Amino acid sequence: MAATMGQNKGKRGEREIKDLFIDLMQTAELATGQRGVSEFVKRNTTQSDRGGDDIVGIPLISIEVKRQETLHLNQWWQQAEKQAVKQHVMPVLIYRQNRKAWRVQTYALLCNPKRVSTQWTRVDIELSDFLSWYRAMYAEWLTAQSG
């Protein structure tokens, strides 16, 4: 029974994140006047059998969602990276423990103040910060698709 409760919690987490992305993408589509792909975003219900992203249809990124009390961040990150490499997109791990806010691990480009060097680095940020970034990236992607 515990496995079923855990699976249900995971599915609820995936649905919550899916709905956030659909809303965000639809908002960007309305703002840019571009037709997008928000209508194709869905949970990957075959992921346990075939692998792949937890949520499909989101351009530019590969999403792994984890809704568990015990964190296994390095293991989850490796899973996210492996999926993203296959698709040539950015890995995104979205995770949450009970009674805590959603967090995101992904890559960010760090540069020094004089822009002498830059480096891609794995970062851990709040979901709201990531969604703000993705909204802008998706709007740019929409504009590029129409041009």
C-alpha cells in the first residue's frame, strides 16, 4: 500500500507541474500572438516502462519530476541528464518534499563581472525563478519558430 501511496503522490506532483507549464506556455502564446505547443503538453504515462521525460511536449528542456520525502538528488540529476542528452536539450529536475516548496536543479551559465570566462554550472533554485526564466525562453522560441 505504501508503494501505491508514493506512486499517487508522484503522479499528483507530475500533474501539478504539467499544469503550471501549460498555464505558463499559454500565457506566453497569448502575449506573443504566436501559436505554440501548449496543447501537446502531457504526462508521459509510459515512463516506467519505456523511460523518458515525466512531462512531454515542452520545448528546449527535459523534465524529471520527483515528489518524495527522501532526497536522492545526485541520482535524480543523473537520470535527468541522461534523458536530456538523448534529446539535445537542457536537463531540469523539479523536486519537492512534504510541506516544502518545489525546487529546481538545472544548468546556469555563470560568468565573472568582466566576462573574461563563463562556465555552465548545476544550480538549485526556486521553481518561481525557473518558471520566469522559462517563460522568457519559450516566448523567444515562439518568435523564432514563426520567423
